Amino acid sequence: MNNYDLLIIGSGPAGLSAAIYAARAELNFAVIERSAVTGGQVQSTYEVDNYPGIPGVSGPELSEKMHQHCEKLGVRFITEDVVRITHDDGIFTITTSDNNTYTSRAAIAATGASHRKLECPGEAELSGMGVSYCATCDGAFFRKRKCAVVGGGDVAFEDAIYLSKLARIVYLIHRRDAYRAAPTLVTQAKAIENIEFITDTVVRSINGSDMVESLTLSNVKTGETSNLEVDGVFIATGIIPENVLFGKIANCDENGYLIANEDCETSCPGLFVAGDLRTKQLRQIITAAADGANAVTSAIRFLG
């Protein structure tokens, strides 16, 4: 049977939370996930220290616990890659790369967002072992240590300012000598003694065996290379919302996030958004899980 009341696309914390609430509401629904390995970005998180009740849990362990919770409730998972979604006459038609078609009266977009990568040697290998994309998630692991932030926008400066309260020294590395960040943030950061600015510079490689040990840097103007010893590097070069499937049927903001408030309702009737894909202040595991619950609550109200 491929006809449902609700389909949840994505199986990160938002999608899994939505599945738990949908199962408890006894909806006719399924979760469509690209990979059998659920959890989204959580899978690449070495340690999660800010999820209430289970401090120090690893990312894979947390996602596995969420998945087991869903299995206990009898959630149906469809492991296929969604390639197209249309919405006509109140029905969502979802087509996968396996040429299968699924329909539903309501849908939850929980495909998340991905961090823009540096695409340099060592980044993927040391992800979660000193390479981080979230200062508020992982900053506490670098108390009294040396770390670097890569980027020149608001997030990079906010991360550097936040980390300066924890780390011994913070290097802010940017490929230009001018910043995209708000002038007030730049002024604030420059007034902090333990933030050092490295401009006109890119990261060529992230080095280390089991943990980050150093960065190989290159000056874009002189071509000179250097080695910077750090214990961690926070990459803040941007976030890319996974909106390809939904951008044509619902309104997005200027950055590509689906526009929705806490009720998770989008401009497309019956389409709800949960997790990092939604316009919001904070993108973390706990807010994604909360979105999943809210999205299902709104979907139930929509379905009547």
C-alpha cells in the first residue's frame, strides 16, 4: 500500500521525533529515508553533551536510540531516495529513484541542512575529532585549549566570540581582509584579547592522527604556507538547506530555508517543515526534535 495520510521525508532527529509522535497518534504514515543509517548530521557527531538527560552520548548512539524507539512503535521506514514531490488537488505525490510512487494528504519536510565544507585533506577524516561545525555544540570540549574558526560572516564571528570565553586562544581565519559579518560583531571580536585574526589565508589541510593537531595554511596573496598548531577547528563558512525537493511548492527565505513558525506550517497547505530546513534561530538536535513534535501536531489538525 503506497497511500498514506502522512509521509515524513528525512530521518534525522526531526524526522524520527515526528515518527514517534505520528505513531502515538495512530496515523497511517511512513518515513522515507535516503539511507538505512538514520540520524542525519548526528551520525557524524563524536559526542553530544547538550541533549538533556544523556550527557556525553555519542551521535551514532543517540540516533540509534531514536531509531529503536521508532521501531518499538512499529514505524515503517522506506529506504529510497526521493527525487520529486508534487502537490495537486490536495495530494502529495512522491517519486523515488527506484521509480516507486507514494501519495499522502500531508507531508513533513525533514531533510535538514548541510554545512558547507572546506573540502580539504583531513576534514572528513577528523570530523568529530576536533573538526566541528557547531561551536555551541562542541565548544565546551576546548576549554583552555587552542582552536581556530574558519569564516568571515556573522556565524564565524559569533562562534569566535563564544569560544573566546572557553578556549585559551581563538584564531579567526578568513580568505579575505574584509569581513561579511556585521560591523558591531567585528568591533566586539577585535576588542577580545584572546582572539587573533589571520586574514588573506585559506586552510590547505587539517592535520592529526586521532585528533586535530594542526592546520596547514596558505596566504592567498603571497602563496606562503605555514603550520598552525590547534586542538580544534570550527568551520563556519555557511549552511546549505536541503530544499531542492520543496523549494518549488513552498516559500523559502533569501537563504533557502522553508518559511515556517513554531507551528511548522509552510505556505503549501498540508506541507510542514521540521528541523534544520526551517527558518529558526537555533539549529540543534533538541530544536529539531521539538519541531518534529510540533509538525505532527499541526498535521493532525490539518488532517482533521
